Amino acid sequence: MNDSVNHPAHYARWPVEVINLTERETFLIGNILKYALRAGLKDGATYGEDMAKARWYARRHANNVAGLDSLRAHFADAAAYLATRQEDTTEMREYLQDQLTAIHDQVEKELRE
């Protein structure tokens, strides 16, 4: 059953709910993780829109907070956290790592231009 308030399907698809991952982070990093994990899953939001939002937050973090190295460190921390969970998070970790690599690479390219 879909509980669109407490457990929306676009966040509850993974073995670890996205809120459990994002609440450990800063606002900007949490939003990057949120949009990366829900990309293309929320009704009314396309994959491209969600990834664009994730990149927007990543650029803001890189420009105003701590740079690209900080992004990479936060992304590695998120994957490490998922690896410590009791649930089998292999698919979630791999998907998230692919998404975050794409986000990082695009932001790095944009910042160089």
C-alpha cells in the first residue's frame, strides 16, 4: 500500500528509506541524495528534472560551501553508511554511486567552464 505522506513509493523503493540516509547530512547534501535516489520515480517529475535538481544542489555546495572534494567525501560517506546497514543495500549503493558519479562529473565540468 502506498502511503504518500509517511512512506511515498518514490522514496520507499529501496531497502533503506531515503529519509534515513538524508537526515544524516546537511540540507544541500541531503537534497542531492534525495533527488539522485528518486530520479524518474516520482509521479510528475522526470529523471532529467530530478538529476538537474541534484546537480543544482551539488553546484551550490561546491561553490558556496566546500568544493568538489567535499562532495566526493560526502558521497563516499553515504555509500559507507549504506554498507553498514543490516539490509542488503548492494543495489541501492551501486545505483546511488552511479548517480553521484554522474552528478559530480557534470558539476566538475560545469565549474571548469
